[in-house]
Amino acid sequence: MDRQCFPCLLTLLSVLSGGLGTSIYSRNMYRNRHTDTCRGEVCDLAHFSYNRDSCQGPNFWDRVTSCWGNCSSIRQSPININTRDTIYRPFGGLKFLDLCGRISAKIRNNGHSPHFMADDRTTVKLGNVPYRGNAGFAFHEVHIHLGKSESRGSEHSVDNRFYPMEAHLVFFDDQFENIEDAQSVPGGLAVIAVMVEIEEDSMFSSRNTGIFKSPFFSTRRRFQRQKRHAFWRGPSCADTSVCRPRTAKRLSRLMEKYYRIIKNHKPERNPEIIENSYVEVTEKLSLSDVLPYDWSFYTYQGSLTTPPCFETVQWLVMRCPIKVTRKAYEALSKVSDVHGNSLKRFGIRRPVQRGIIDHPTVDVERNFRCEFPGNRQTLCPINTDEF
């Protein structure tokens, strides 16, 4: 074979292997160079990385420990939602028990991201989850993902558009005692994903131009053009101009305060250290801190976006985003991971697993009609955005 063609052959093999973004060449690299240094024999103590050049990076999660084999399966999350391929179903709206109640909570930096966690079993429940019948889901935690850049920070994308951040509200089937028992059971988890934008200071962002300079400005104009031509292309569900904007002030303040407190990760050498790494959230926590005004959603069956990648999640990706302050965004980006790196260095988002070229397809449904405003809600009788 001509030596000049050898690099071309490697490229072709990489494309043909496709799958979940891991080439034959890169998997051989793992086998030859990293088997001894990156394997974790104890599942509960194994760590993963978002550094794509690392042997513990997303392409190799299934090889770090034998417990994470699901990470290379075909029903993985996150996905790209191609809105024109989604199907409307009259699921109705989500139902919440004790939506406005403030519950005892704590926060911990687990070395991969900070998590706001409900204390023990709470009265906060989620209902009317598609394909789950009358099952109730107990609230467990909320955490937020971000990327190396603001333009690509969310895990899910909508028509290939990403947001600066993505919040996950995690619930488990309340017939189980805890999330550990539920997470490996089909249908055991439900996760609400909320896209998060950054609320800029108006004086700073305008800069005498009179135009708000947002990384999504040109994208929004493109969506508006698509809407004008909808008579021949069909309606675009990705146009969020119908959404009533919401700045999540209480969530912003919680992020600003507590991400600074748990900025540094504490090593997990024994259960006592893990327990001592929790910090009480004195203001308590409410689902209304995170939800948008509009509860329209896309839904599909997928997986956890972090190891062990169990394919047991009914995803509810909200149509409308919320906003948090730039200070909140910066506080999250400066939190340290298990290696001492800031979270923004490599980001804390898994690459898209389905819904893009050369990746598995995915069936996505929605509970709203694209041409109409969605299910707008008055979150709580009292303005929960005020302390």
C-alpha cells in the first residue's frame, strides 16, 4: 500500500466504526497504553473524566470499570432533538405534589459536579410521566452541566443548538426505598432537563450598539426566518420566542453562594469523609427554583448521562429555558473536579449520543403543538424568585 494513503485508511476506519464517537484506533490506544493505569476495580470508587484525551474520558467510560458497560450501548443520552421529526402526543401536563414547598437539602462536590440533594425522602413528587401510568416519582437532586464554552454548554441540543448550561431535576420511582435501588430498573428514573441561559447586565451587553450581543442572536433570527417559511417546511418547534422569559433569581443566589463553599473537592477515602463533605442549604430548596414558566416538553427513553449510564430514564426536556446570573455561571465554572481542574477546563457535558449523523436514531415525542404557545404556568402563589 502507498504510504501516503495510510492516514486516509485510518480516517476511513474511524468513520466506519462510528458508533458512539469512538474509533477502532482510539479503542486500540486504550488497550495498548492505558489498561493498567485507568481501570477501576472497585465500582463505587472509580472515577471518570470529561477530558476527551484522557483514558477515563467519555469514549472510554465503558472500559474504566466492568460496572459501566452500559455506556457503550445504543440507547444512551444525551441526544440531539430534531424537532421536525418529533411527534405530538396528548400526554397532558406534568403534575407535581408540593411544588412550592421548600425542603431540607444539602450540597456536595463529588469530584465531577456539585449536586443539590434532598434530605432523605421528601414529599415532593412528580406525576403524569409519559408511559409510566400512575407511578409517582420522588425528587432526589438537581445538578447543572456546563461546557468549555458558553455556546456549547448543555448536554442535549435542539436542532443542533446548545445552551450555556443544562439543569437536571432527578426523580426516582417512589415504590423504591432510594435511588440506588431504582436506577438500574427499567422505568425507575425520570429526569427533567431545563436549558439555562445567562442573564447579562443590559448596560454591559448593549455597548452603544443598541443590539443585544448574544451567542444565540443569529440563531434566533434563523429560527424566525424558518417560522416565516413554515407554510412549506412545516412549523419549527425550536423557536422559543413564544416562551415567557424567566430569570431564576433564587436559583442564581443558591449557585453563587454554595458553589463557592464547596469549590474544592474532598477525597473520598472512607464513608466518614463523604458524609462530612455535605454542606447544609440553609435556605432550603424548591422545584419552583428551577422550572420555567412553560411546562411544554419533549420526551424520550434514554440513560443517565454519567456512569454507570443505566438505560432506565424517561427524559423530559423542557421546551423553554430559564436564565441565571453571570455570577452564578462563573461560580459553577470555578468549582474543582477530582483532579483539581476547574469544571470549565474540560466542561461537564457528555457528547451527544444519538440524533446526529453516524449515530443511532431516537424517537422523540412532545406534549405541545409547535405553532402554539405551550402550557404556561403560574408557579406558586408567592413570588418564589424573591428572598
